[in-house]
Amino acid sequence: KNRLCVILVYLSDNWNEGDGGELIVKTNDGEVKIEPNLGKFVVLDFLDTNLLHEVLISKQQRLSITAWLRSGNSIWG
């Protein structure tokens, strides 16, 4: 409940279609598949309480940096 948004930066430099590890974001219009390509920068707004997402199983090493922007004092809520 304290999460405002998440920031992802993908670091895998040899990702190929079929390797898996894509981020799937559900929207009112369907879903968006985000491939974990090197340097791709993603920001998801968690103030939208209807935001559903998943990460597909990866068949190759998938590297990324993830940062949460939060409100309040709790680091776990």
C-alpha cells in the first residue's frame, strides 16, 4: 500500500525472442508485453490499484535493477 511506483532497468545484453523473462502488464485494453532488452527503462505507476503484472519464466539469465519509490516510513508495507 506504500508503493508509489517501480523503476526497472534491464541489463541483459543477449536477450532473444523465446528466452522468456518478459514483463506482462495488464491494462483495460488488454496486456502489454515488455521484453527485457539491454538498457530498456520501465516505470510502473502503483497508485493505480488495478495494475496487474507478471514476469514470465526466463530460460536465460535475466539481469535487471529494480527500485521502488515509496511513501511513509515502512519499507515492507
